Amino acid sequence: MAVLTEIEEDELDEEPGEVIESAPPQKVGEERQLTTNSPIKKKLLKRGIGWETPNFNDHVTVHYVGTLLDGRKLGSTRVSDSPVTFTLGQSEVYAGLDDGIVTMKKGEVALFTLPVAESGGIPRGTNSVVQFEVELVSWIAVVDVCKDGGIIKKIMEKGKGNDRPGDLDAVLVKYRVALVDGTVVAETPEGGVEFYVNDGHVLPRLPKVIMTMTRGEKAELIFQPQYAFGETGREAGSGFHSIPPDSVLHVNIELVSFKPVINVTGDSMVIKKILKEGEGAFTANEGANVTEAGEQKNDFSSYVKYQMVVERSIETQSHELQNIAHKIITEVSYTAMLEDGTVFEKRGIDETQPLKFVTDEEQVITGLDRAVATMKKGEKAIISIHPDYAFGNVEVRENMVIVPPGSKVIYDIEVIDFIKEKAPWELNNTEKIEVAGRKKDEGNLLFKSGKYQRAAKKYDKAADFVSEDGSFSDDEQKLAKSLRVSCWLNGAACCLKLNDFAGAIKLCTQVLDVESHNVKALYRRAQAYIETGDFLLADVDIKKALEVDPQNREVKMLKMKVKQLQADSDKKDAKLYENMFAHKTKRLKVDKEEDEVVKTEMDNVGDSATASDGGLIIDSC
């Protein structure tokens, strides 16, 4: 068998078409064909600036001088020193020249050699080519927003950056809407108007245009009637003058700014509008588990814990938080309000102390916990929280203000700082074991309070801190193994409570891989097998458990349960087979009777045929 060289092996990983050939930048004075199959040659005379080039349909402004090889002029803008503006792709200067201009950068000067156009009125000969020296002065990008000519956007001034608003974002826009004759039918105040993109504004399709713009971008729009107000037009009102039917509208628009809006929970019940971007790439959730949506809804205990944190003195709270190692400790300032603007709490404002809390510990209402977990240091935001993620249907008294049941609440919040939880690889072995033990204890508390999903995550995370990586000494390995096994067993118990029987089987199997006679693992896996209907596998685990601990009462009871369930299943199967057999017997009897009837009819047909056809026999098959 041939042995592949290293180069040949590398080549095997490369799929056809993967290699992209890129020509080196063209040098000043160098002449090239535009493409391999193009008859047009380009000689670079002066480099342009930037990296962008125009596209077809853009409005370009150029200087040009056209000549034949014998020196005859074909036209020039240099005579009057007035550049010409035209639409790329329309061959308004000379056929084929547009293909060269789309390769140019702003300020670039190039000499193009082209075949003589048939419509140019110049007789073809041996040297029937023309040359155009072109300077690209500038261009206006033109975008066909709906790809059907219904909305055309001319970018008059480019914006900053590449970020564009999404449909949830809040935008600040200035605009002026006019008819073809110049009559202004709508215009924003001097400072512009702010609205959410998906709410729409002025024109039904304006949001689609806004989502193509960047901050600071200015554009001219042409709306055809079908994307404006169509055959009906619009009566005066709501800031509009009347608009006649079938009107084409011209809009001057500027996207002044926009504030990103995040659907934190995915169900639009916790919405975050970013007022100021934070620092760096890390959020307060790095290294922490976010509370699962819906697990704490309408939970008054969450609010009680929240109240305890709020009412606790900052000195006591800080001391306690310093003793909680490797968590996300977040410091925030905020103003909390009802929808009507009534303030019911302030922290870190007007001489009040900021709030410090540990994320994912139910120390604040769920919506606030979830939203803060997405924020960066220094980030400012407005957070709107639905009652299901706030105080639910409970009436709350805070600073002499009543928060009525079912209230939506608003937080104007800033993340001052947070301490990020350390990853396992940042800790020494002693710290890993300590953190794993602490997380296991936290999981136990959550389990006892019925928070099975969050408890399972605590156990999973605890096990990660003491994963078998070969760095532990013998004594440390015993402790680490004991913690891992305990966390897997507790995690399996959570899975059983959550009806995640496959998860329970997986965790128990992990335990049995290292402790083949662990009674708890055999017992809990048997429970999971029973719930999935695998009575045979459940019975195998129960027998193994009783071999290790013959007097175990829970395992004995589970054995009786399996025996009863198996008997019930056998009876059910027997009944099913009995019904099937009875049905089959009845069917056979009916079939036999039908066969006899058919045979009688066929005999009659045979007798009739013999009589009428002179002995012709009809084959019954």
C-alpha cells in the first residue's frame, strides 16, 4: 500500500473549489486585462483611497478623456473642468467603460483600452480600439431595498461603523416626506423622533429601510405608490398632510442613533434597551448558570429573599459576599419604577448605597437577575419586566409605595462592577475540592426547596471542578472521586424529579462505571428503567443491589413494584393476544364461509359456460 507524504495528506483535506486565487495589487504604470475573458485592459495611473468600489446602479461622478489611437478625441470633461454624473450600468458614456469603472476606488485615475463599440460610428480597422483616461471623483451608493424597484435608497452620507438596527431596537430618526412636486407632507421636529423599529412609523415599509442603515447615515428614498399609500392615498391627520392616490413619495432621512433592544428571556417578557454600551467582552453571567425561564415565576419566596438582600445593611452584606468564593458578585445602581413612572426603589442613587448580589441565587427578582446576567461592566440599560418575572400576583410594599399585584416594573440600571467566578483550571487542587463541596451543598439546599433544575446544574458544575484530570494526589483523588459520585447520584435524583429518565440512567451509569456495586446508583437507575418500561433491566439492577444489601427496604419495595408491574404487563399482553387470536379465528370462519359461497358460484358459472359454449372450460384462477 502506498504511503502518503505529509503534503499529499494535506491535499486530501482540501475540497475542489476551496482555493481562491487573488491577484496582487496593481502597481502604478502596470497594465492588466480586467478578467481573463475580458477584452478591456486597465492601466493604473494613480492610486485611489480606501478599499470600496462602486456597484452597478450607483451614481458615479467622473472626469474622462476619450481618444482613438490616432489621437482623435471622443469627448472630454477636462475642457470645461466639469465632471459628469451618471448611473453605472447604463453605458451612458461609452459601451463597456462601466465594467472598468466598477473596479476603481475614490480618487483613482486609470487608462482603459476598449474595443470600438458598434454603435460608436467609428469604422472598424486593424487598430479599432479606443482609450479612456478616467478619474473617479465620487459616487452615491444606490440600493434597491425591495429588489423590485419599489423603494430606491441613495446613500448621500455614509454612517459610522457597520452595525445596523434590528427590529426590536429603538431608533432616533430625522425625516422629511414630500410629493413629486415638492409639497412637504410630513416632517420630524428638529431633534428627530424616537420609536421602536417593529412599531413602524410614517410609512409602512420605513422599518425595512431603517434596518439597512448605519448610525449617522443620510439617504434619499423614493417610495413607489405600492410601498407608500397606494390607490387610496391618505387623508390629513396624525402629523400628515393629505396624500393623493397613487403618489410617489420622496423622503430625506437620517438615522441619528439607535439603542439596541434585547429580548432577554426569548418570550418578550424581559426586554433590555441598552442606553450605553459596557466595557470589554465579559458579562456578569460569565462562569455562572442563568436561572431557567419559568422555574421561578410567581414565586413569593424569590421576593422574600430579594427583600432580605435589599433591607440588609451594606456593611453586613459586603462581609457575607466576600466569604462566598468563586461566584459572580455584581454591583449595580438603579431606579425601579412602575409603568406610570412611580418610583418604588433606588439603589446607588441620591446617596443610597449600590446593591451587591450574587447572580443566579434568587437574591433579586428573576427578571432583574436574568437581565443583569447579560450586562457588561459600565453598561446602562432600561429593563422592562413582565409580572411573571417580577413580583407576580403579590402586592408588595416598598418605601411607602405599593406595587400592585400583576405589575410590570421598569429598572433604569447600571452595572458598576462584578467579580467573575474563577474557572476550575485557575484553582489549585485544594480550592477545586472546596468549591465542589460548596456547590454540592448549594445544590442540596436547592433540592430541598424543590428547585430541581437549578440543583442539577449546581451538581453538574460541582462535578466539573473535580473532574478526573490526573492532577490530584492519591488522597485528593479519593476526595474528588467521592464528590463526583455524590454529585452524579444527586443529579440523577434531580433527573428523576424532572422526569428526565434518560439523564438519570446516564448519571447512574457513570457512577457504576467507577463503583459497580453502588446500591444508590443501581436503585435510581432501576427507578428510571421502570419509568421507561424496561422492567427486565430494572430487575437486573434490583438483583445486583440486593446482592450487596439484602436487607435494603427501599430496594425490596422496588422489587415488589417491578414484580407487580411485570404481572400487570403480562396480563395485558395475554389479553391482547387472546383478542387477536379470537379475531383471527372469527376471520378464518368467515373466510371459509366466503370460500364456499364463491365455490358454489363458480360451479354454477362453469355449468352455464359448458352448456352455452360447447364444452369450453373456464379457469377459475
